[in-house]
Amino acid sequence: MPKRLPSLYGYGIGWSTRQRITVSVIGLAVLLTLAATVAVFTSRTGSSNGHTATPSARSSTASASAGPTVSAGAGSVAKPPPVADPLAFAKAAAAMLWSYDTRTTSRDQQLAGMKAWLTSETKYADWSSLAAQVPDPVLWSRMADQDQYATTAVDEAHYPSAFKQALADDPSAITEAYIYAVTITGKQQIVWTKGGAGSEDRSITLAVQCRPNADCYLVSISPRVVP
């Protein structure tokens, strides 16, 4: 059986001390009261624009353009959907991260497609956490030799309890950067040459930026899943 894409659960273990300090220290004062795993990517600073938004004001139903099943089999990574709902966007983002097709997509194309999901606000963008999900060139080549690809079905998305509690304590905190923590669960189906196949349950916690009257974008991936 060929090697698969690296597990998302181990992300962050190999970070340097400098990287850990940078991501942990820069933050929203109120969101620093969250569990450390949430603070890694939600505790970022930004200029407040005076608006207020809370998760309770967002719909948990994904739109058709952010449907639960996404595949990279069309020859490129799925494009980010034009939605303003953190939960709907996070479901589409998780499906994108768990889907790939080495038969039609090169490693460089995979990375370029993923980067299109990243926020353009460099102060908050954590590209390294997304890029780390893609195997090195040698492993990608070996996967391609086996015609390996994966599709994903997303089950649900929710705001972690620690994130909701922090916003309940100070709803205005979100206006610093409009970054939401979202945990997503689903199942990944992996297929390779000569009828090989397998499936795995997946869970991930993402940081998603959804400013008012604007589409959502990815900010970062948590080192571990936050319930």
C-alpha cells in the first residue's frame, strides 16, 4: 500500500521555538483566555473597524457552493467558495485539505491551489500550516506512481466551546480580526492503483477569517483538534 498524505494531527510538533513564540504571543487580549491550542491561531492582533459579530449570528448551514463533498479530481484544487459564513467556509476548506489527485495535479499545483484559500492579510496568514499538509516532492511522486487520489465527505462543523465562551465573555473581541475557530469532522476516501482503497475518519480545527460584507478565507490550522 502506498504512503498517504501526512496526518493533520501531528502538525506543529516540528515547529521551532521562534515560530511557536511568534504565533502564541501576537494576540487578541480576550482570546488569550482560550485553551492554548485555540490561541495558537486565534490570538492575532489587528485594527478594529468598529463592527461586532458573534458566532450566534452566523448560519450553520453550508450553501450549495460550499457543499460537504469536494474532490481535486478535475485537475486542480477546489477553489474557495464565495461565502461569508465561517462554518460553511470551514467545511469547504477541510474538504479541500483532505482531497487531492496525483493523477491530474502536480505538487506545485496543489500548493498553488491551497494558497488561493489563504487570507491576503499577511499579519494573520499562516501559510506554513497549510503548506505542511502537502508531502515532499519525492513522496508526492511515489503517490503519483500509484495514481493515488482522495475525496472527502464532511459531516459537520462547529465552534469549539472555549471559543464560544471567550466571545460570550467579550463579544467585541472578534472585531479585532474577525477570526473564528471552527472544528470540522468528516471521512476521507483514498484510492490507488489496481483497486486499492481505504477510508479514514478526519477531524481538524481551522482558523477562518470572515470580515463583515466580505468572503471568508483561511488563516491557519490548529496543531490539534479542539472540541
